Amino acid sequence: MNFIIPKTDSAPMYYLLGVLNSRLINPLYATKFLNVAIKAEYLKDTPIPRANASQEKQLTDLSKRILAAKQRNSEADTTALEREIDQRVYQLYGLTPEEIASVEASTRAK
């Protein structure tokens, strides 16, 4: 994605960043849209789950921690934080354990 311009100062940009880069959504963009840039029209068709304030804060904090770690060291291992985001995103979308296993198996195969 090239950039997103929030409409308000309170727009949940880091929450969105976490959802879009999760193991659930990111492969969709990698396989469905072969263009280098993710266009706004693609985002319009992506169902972004509603989160309560606590869920949004948790995902925002995780996204910020990953970004901070990568800014300090581009080779930083953020795997544990990324997995935590994945688990939270699965919950937001209401995935069953079977669906989660299917998502994880399909992303490991690539």
C-alpha cells in the first residue's frame, strides 16, 4: 500500500495496519491483487471488523511495537508479536479453530 490518509485524527490507523498485515488478510492481497500498489477500491471490498475500544487498543499497541522494533533494527524478530496480532484478528473475524488451522496451513504452504 502506498499510503492511507485518515479522515480524522482519531482514525484507527495502527489498528487497520494490524488487520491488513495479519496472516488472514495479507495473503488475500498477495494473491487476489497482483498490482504492486493496493488501491483504495480494493480496501472498500475488504470487510474490516468492528472492534471495541479494548480490542482496538491491543491491536494498535502491537502494531506500534512491531514498527518501533523494526525502526530500531530492520532485522528484529517480531514473530511473536505478529502471531499475537494474527490470533486477535482471528477472534475479531470470529474464526473457528478449524478455520484458523486452514488459514495457517495455507499460509505455511507458500
